[in-house]
Amino acid sequence: MPLPPPPSSGSSGPGTCGPAALPLADLLRAAARAEKQPDNSEALVIAGADLLTASRRAQTQPWEAAETALSLGIVPARYQRNLGAFGCEGQLRLHRSSAAMVGLGGLGGLALESLARLGVGNIRGADGDFFEESNLNRQLLCEADSLFGPKSDAAARRVRRINPLLRFFAVRAFLEAGDMAEFLSGADVALDCLGGLAHRPALEKAAGEAGIPLVTAAVAGWSGYVAVVMPGATGPAALMGASEGGAEDTLGTQPPAIYTASAIMAGEAARLLAFGKSALAGRMLLFDLERQTYDTVSI
């Protein structure tokens, strides 16, 4: 489902009483400062408070101000440490991109955290589940005071606290096969953060039909895999099929394995969004943290 229109900022607009909006680009340029970076290069940087002030004075939304800043070569200070990997142009592509995540539990909560901090500008996440105590060992979004609450609500709260410069749309629902196409519409990448195997084939098929890459992962015990399925290619779900149970039910899910898989997922999704490529395209990374083995195989 497409992202909804941005909520109203409550500021004065055309035809209303109130101070006239000031030119956003001028406000951003006036607030930007040249700062030396760790590699001794210089970059124009704007502090978060100054960017939000410029947004209010220009009567625009924060994400619009962030996009304008990046298009002018001005980097929000929160993204300074991204420059070595993405550069300003890559950061702008991240900000303009859209990621669709199915599952906001162990894998999804951690991947969401990384994508929000990296600056992916439009993220939608779907999960109809509620937290339970057994989630506390590994799920970032699960806290003692959020027990038994909706995972989608916790995800929305977390993103609001982390990064006001992006848009996050939470869907409190378990997506069925017939829902996948609408949910992925307009996205640039899909992330399979589901538990178990039952709905993975439908998501893999929908991503292929939408013409977007799918980043998928699974964890059981101390081991797991991450793969990137390009449109039209065969992925793990097609090979493994659908079933209600899985190795994770018997082996459990250990936090280090979840964190490893989700970090790789977020990294590959970000590289796909910024550069259109992934080192794992058509491949699967298999890891075992108990034996400390890492292997990559073609799918």
C-alpha cells in the first residue's frame, strides 16, 4: 500500500493568516557550516535543530527540508558519519527511496533501527503481532513496558524518537498473499523479516512481480542466512517451500544470530537503495556463530 500523504504541520499556508513562508534554500544555506571530516575533506553540515527551524520558517515538513538540504549538498549532521560510505549523493538517494518491511519482530525491529538511522526516507512496516515475554531475549522493540502491545505501534514510536526526517507508515496486520502486491506498491526494496516459512514464498513472488529486489533472512539457534533475490530470480523461499514449523522453533533464536542477520540485511538493503547493487545478489550468506563459519553460495 502506498505511503499516505504527509500529515499537516499545522503551519500557515497559502490563503491563511500568518507570517509568509521564507525561501527554504536560503534558510538552509544560511544555517550550514563547513566542517572538516575524518578524511580531512570538508562538507557543508547543518545541525538538526537548525534544519527543523528552517523547516518551520519555510512552512515545510522536516523530510522536505532534509531532501532540499541534501540536494543543495548540505548534509544533516546526523548523517555525517554516513558520508564515507554513501557520499552526499548516495545519502540523497537513500532519503528519496522507499523500503517495505514485512515483520517487525526480531529481524524487523533491528533492521528498521538501522534503516532509520541510515536515513532511508520512506519506510513502511507490517506486523499484526503483539509482544510477549519470550520476545524480550532478542527483539529490540520489545521492552518491559511495551509487553503485550502491538509491534507496529512500538515500531512507530521508535522511529519517531530516532529520526524526525523520515516517514514511517506502520500497518497492524498479518499480510496474506493477496495483500503483498498492494503493500509493496511504490517500494524500491522489500525486506523479508518474517518468522517461520509459511508466508515467505508469497512475499518472494510478490517482490518479483513488483520488479524490486527482496532482502531475506532467517535464524535458528546460533546460525542463519541472508540472501538477496533480484526480480525474476529464484530465492530461498522457492527452494524451501512453505510450512508452519521451522528450525527456529526447536533451536530457539539467540540474540547474536538475530543481530548478525539483521545487520547484514540492513546493509544490503541500503546499498541497493543508494547504488542499485548488492554483493549478495543471487547469493546466500550462511553463518554459524557457534563454529564461527561464514560461507557464501549461489542460489
